[in-house]
Amino acid sequence: LWRTNGILTAPVTRLNSSDEIEVVSAADLKLLAGAGDQFFFTIGTGANIRLWVVDGHFATEITDGAAELTAAVDDAVGVGDHMIFRIADRILVADTTSITEIHEHSDATNYSALTSAGDRAVYKLDDIWYAADAMDVTALDSIDAGVQDNGGLVAVDNTLYYFVEDNGQLTLWRGTPGEGEDFGAEPLRVAALSALDVVDYKLLGAFEGSVLFTVTVDDGGNEVTSLWTSNGLGDPLLGGQVAGTIQIVAELGGKAGFVTVTDDAFYFTVTDADDDGVISLWSSEGDATNTSELIAHLPGTVQSQVVLEDTTYFIAGPTNTRILWKLTDDGVEIVTFLPRAASLLTVAGGQLAFTARTEGVYGVGPSLWVSDGTADGTRM
């Protein structure tokens, strides 16, 4: 085993000895990670693995806690003066004198690489992010999708919409600015809505002249939430007319929350109360045909991941719905929605940079984007 500072090279020797570090074959030596001024490596295979640390010119074997080395190290990263590493489903930490197990996952698959971010190592496992420091592992399972509350009043063009609920019977009202209930605001006659015994409701927002809302009823002890849309009209008065307020999804699977509106669609989340609060992302264009679930479990499949100023950022989601996220102290948070096929996230010049496909002079093609880690600071 040799060391170099980029100009000079020298063999690594044992502490208090002139003996060089020798291994039988290259397969017995595994270089792991640097942490502070130290570098960690293992020698051996199977149950005979030993962890060593180089501190300056000399190497020493770490014997305190050596029994924790039950197999080869799968992944490792330096965090401060410690190395955090994984053996199968076990997360361990090592300094220059000892090895300690800090967490063990059960029935886990699909580990992402350990990445250093500030004073912790982060990794993704089965759709959940985790952070490990020198003492413990914390699940970053809080998902901030930027859900907004409109306060029960939604404006669509020049019309205001609001609900009136009376003993479970729900009525959608509409009016124009400057008018009150006594001066022209009117209830919409919607027989299918009036027939429901409602336990909860929410005005989500507006998209292209229509208002979207959810209605929750009690179905034999189970709450069922449906999605509705209205263009400002109620049931038709004459045959052949189309109803203006209709249900477009009979059961969402949970409570919904408005996220954002783009030129292409209205986005909202659904929190599944029956599946440990899993949050999914949906989009709608105001009709049943163009309303669907986009990401079953936020944040979705990670496409690219980097660290900028001790904060981990990543792009996730399907090709047509890419989102920039960041890790917080206890979970993940949406930064902004990105253009189609955003990928290749990297750090350059103190900013995030990535590519995407956008409409240009010569049609849809690749474009270069930068971001300072905020929605307003993300631009082509």
C-alpha cells in the first residue's frame, strides 16, 4: 500500500515499525474513504477482514469493535473525522480508535450510495431518505410538497367560489367581486353533490377556467374522498346540455392538497391514511380523462443527486414531471417543478446546473439550466 501527495510517493508503514503494509493480493485490499486527515481501508476477506486507518505517514489497525466487521464493507463515506459505512443492513461508524454499529435496517433493499452532506451522511432506502451522524441514524420521512391552503375561497377569472355546508349537505356558491350573498351570489344546483352526507370538503384551486375541489363522505366507517370540477354551472336545465359541476375521480384514496399550477396542468397531493401516510402526486387538466396519479410515493425515483453548501439536492420524478428537491433536517422538501426530462444535476461555480428539454426557436431540444437552490433562482 502506497500513499502520495500528488508529487511524491512512499509506502505506508505500520505505526512504531518500519514494516510496510503488504497484502497477499489486490482482492484483499479495499480502499474506503478519507475523513479529516485520516484514510480508512480494509485488509482481508470474509470473516477475516480488518479495518485500518492511515493518519499521516503511518497505519494502525483498529481493534476496538473489530468484531463488528462480519463481512466486506459495501459502502463508506467520510463525515468530519469519522467514517460512516455500511455492511449489508448495518450502519456503522469508525474513528481512529474504534468501530461502532449505530443502526440496523430490517428487510431492506435498494440502498443508494452514502453521500457526505455537512455533518451527516445521507442515503436513500426503499423510497425513504436517511441521515447518519457519528451517533445515530434518523429517517428523513417528513415530506414537504409545498401544499397550500386557499382559505376556503377560490377565484377563477372574475368569479369567486366558496362552500356552504348545512348538517352535512354541501352547496357550492359562485359570485363576482363586489357582490355578496344578498346581492347576486348564487348557489349552484348540483343534485349529485346535494345528495351526499359530507364529512369534509376542500376547494383545491383553479385551472383554465374551472375550479377543482374534493368531497369526503363516510362509507360504512371508511372515509372516501372524491375529486370534482366546476366551470361555474350546475345541473343542466334542458335536455342535451352538459352538467357544469361533476365528479371526475370517484375515490382518490386519501385527503388532497393543492401544490401548484403550470401551463400544462394542476398538481395536487393525496395522503394515503391507510398506508403510513404515503403521499402521492397527481395532475389534472380539469376533466376525468386527463386526471391521473404521476408519482405513487413522493419524492419518486431519484435521477440525480449532489451536495451544494452542505445541503443535498436531487431531481426525481418521471420524464414529464421532474421536480427539484432538497433534504431538510427531518425530511425532503420541494424546491420547484422543472422542465421536461431535467437530469444530469451537478454543481458548478457555486450553483446547481442541469439539462432539460425545452421549446426553442428550432423546436424542442436540450437546454442548460442553473439554480441557487430556490424556485426564484432557477432559470434557463
